[in-house]
Amino acid sequence: MDSEGLLLLSDEPGLNHRLLDPKTAHPRTYLAQVEGDPTAAAVDRLKHGGIVIQGHRTLPCAARVLPAAPAFEPRDPPVRVRLSIPTSWLELQLIEGKNRQVRRMTAAIGFPTLRLIRVAIGRFQGAGIAPGTWQELGAESSRLIWQK
């Protein structure tokens, strides 16, 4: 309910196992609109990992502040707007996927997530798929998920 973007659904047991098994460590890329302007030190904390979330120490991840807001349709319902507090966008690429992990990581560094969008799973990009629509994947497309 709180997040948006790319979602893979499958009735294929092998694919399901690879998607859900932490040992496969496939990358997932997220764009997170956060409250405030993250400092370089805060982004470094994300990159180096080790943030403790519910007794789990996060792994290192790729993280960077985007220079400009990405062009997405407005969210319905909209994210909260506070005119006196700026927002920024982070790009994060994780290889683990704990429940609400991105939201908890950004909150732990002092920049709560307002909007979260998954834009890629592996090398498979969600660009070009309109919100609320679906696309059937063939064997070639599903291979993009696992290639590094």
C-alpha cells in the first residue's frame, strides 16, 4: 500500500525460489523521496551497511542522492507536503530485502522516506510499464533479473 513500482509475480516454482531465497542476492533498485537533504555522511552510512534494523545488520548497498527529482506521476494519495522542509530523492540498490528495509534505513540516518518506488529487479527495468498495468515476461526477459 505504501510503496510503488515494479513487482514480479510468478507461478513458476524455480523463479519463485530464486526471487525469495536470500542466498541468490539479486539486486533491487529503489528511488526514495526523503524528507530533508541527506548529507554525504548519511549516504555513506547507507553505502557501508551495518545499520541495525530489528536485530539485523544491513549489508552494504549502492546509494546516491539524485541531482533532480525523477519524472513520476503524482502519487494518489499524495505524500505529505511540508513547505518548510525540502525533499530529496535517493537511489538505492540492495541485495537483501527485509520488510520495509529501505524505509527503516532512511529513517535510521535521519531522513524518513515519503515515497518509495522500485524501479528495477536485477537488470529488468520497470520503465515503460504504466502504473496499474502488467506485462508478461518470456524466458529472455526473466534472464535479465539474474544477470549482473
